Amino acid sequence: MEKLVSMQDICKIYNPGENEVRALDHVSIDIYPGEFVAIIGQSGSGKSTLMNMIGCLDVPTSGTYILHGADVSKLSDDELSDIRNREIGFIFQGFNLIANLTAKENVELPLIYRGVPQKERHELSETALAKVGLEKRMTHRPSEMSGGQQQRVAIARAIAQAPPVILADEPTGNLDSASSKEILGVLKQLHSEGRTIILITHDNGIAAQAKRVIRIMDGKIVEDFQNSGETLKEEEKPKPAENRSEQELSQLFDDAAAVIGKENRPDAQPEKQPEVQETKEVEENGRE
Ligand code: ADP
Ligand code: MG
């Protein structure tokens, strides 16, 4: 199968000379169509630099990068921008939506830049928004949507013209855990439909959801392995209520008591047991 991303011996050096930073140090990566790859590393390890290279936002100091059959290591800015628009769908941590445009207009914007005719633009954006479950939010502006919904708009924007590579840089970094799950669910769905996804993260739990994990440290690839399905399922399992520790249960009761007033604490008035149980249920539902 033809490689989508093929990096050979890539180095990126910032500030060449005395204070030089070797952000990428002889990195070689091959990614094939249909893969779901997480690139993981700590802050400062070189993730963003690598993302900039993969996404043709910057060029390496040395080495070769073949993207979808084209050598992009030595292209001009204009040529880079062309290939970027054609080959890559970007998803960023901060969503990067335009505030005064609707969801549909946000998704259509890159299609306008690509010269897609209006009718096709409407079809592509509506299909993409439906794919991420936002068919009822087409005319909403970003401020009228939750963080998870905004990131789904950004995903719709990234996939609208079916680019060969979807490149996501910390896509759940600004989201709570429920919305993060939702976004990972969408990415997994896209992967199961055959899309190629490269996800950049510092979070092991998120990387564990990908099929393949590449670990970067000090600008070098230090690990590259396939995840087993079992690991993935275990990660997804919610914690069953009966496994709550004494401490957590006691905290739940305390929280509940604070809501309805101290007189209803189970230890203060044990005879009001039914009310307390009701309260606990309310508290648990409140955490959904
Ligand atoms: P990460 O995204 O994993 O946090 P980065 O790719 O942003 O890591 O940075 C890798 C290294 O390169 C860090 O030491 C960082 O300080 C340095 N670096 C990143 N961008 C620049 C730049 N434009 N100029 C100089 N040094 C940079
Ligand atoms: Mg970074």
C-alpha cells in the first residue's frame, strides 16, 4: 500500500548557531492510509514541531518528507499552502471557529477558499455536520454551542472535503471529560469509516484510544507500537457505582447533605433514611 506520510531522517533546528534547539532529531515515520495514530510526548518534546512538519505548516532543516507521493521538504510557501489545503484536515485544541459565522458557514469557509461551487459547498457542509451529529445546529454560532459541539463543528470543517489526512493537535485539550469522550467517539467513528487520523496529545489515556502510538521525547521517536483492542475496551469502561470507596460514598452523602441542609445528614438523623437515599440519587444524576 502507498504510504500517506513518509518522513526520513527529519531534523528541525530552531535558532541555528550557539543557542540552537534541536526540536526534531532524526525522525523517521511512515503512516499508511486508514491508520489511527496517536503521537504522544510531554510538553517541549517536539509534538507541535512535528505536527507543523506533517501538516506542511513548516519545512524541516534536513531530511525528506513525502506526503501522499509528493516531496514537500523543499516546497515554497505557496506550494506548501496548496498541498496543505488539498491533503490535510486540521483540528486544533482551541477549535479556531469564526465567532460571527454559523456552524454551516464555518464549515463552508475552507471550501470557498478551495473554489468549490456554492451548491456543492452546501451539500458538503450539511453532510459533514450531519456526520458529527449537528444537523440541528447548522445555523448556530459558536457562542450558542458547548465546547464539545464547537469541536464537532471544527471536525466537520476538517472532513468536509474528505482530505487524505486528518491532523488533530490536542483536540480535547480544552474540553471536559464528557465532551472529550464525545470527540474521541467521533474520531473513532471516522477511523472505522476508513479515514486516516493523526492525533497529537500529551495524555496517555487519550493515546490509548488510538490503534498505534508513537512516543516522542527530546525530538526523538522512542516508541512506536500497536495498541491491543483489550487495552482500549478497559480504558472505556466507566467506573461502576458499587466500586465506590467508603471515602467517595461519604463525600457523596456530604455533598447531598449540603444541598438539602445539614438536618438530613444520615449520621444526624438515621430515621430519615428514605429521604437520604433519594438525595443520593439526585446527586448522582446531577453528575451525569
Ligand atoms: P511540544 O509541542 O511537544 O510542547 P514543541 O514542538 O513546541 O514541543 O517544542 C519543542 C522544542 O522546540 C522546545 O524545546 C521548544 O522550546 C522549542 N521551540 C519550539 N518552537 C520554537 C521556535 N519557534 N523557536 C525556538 N525554539 C522553539
Ligand atoms: Mg505543543
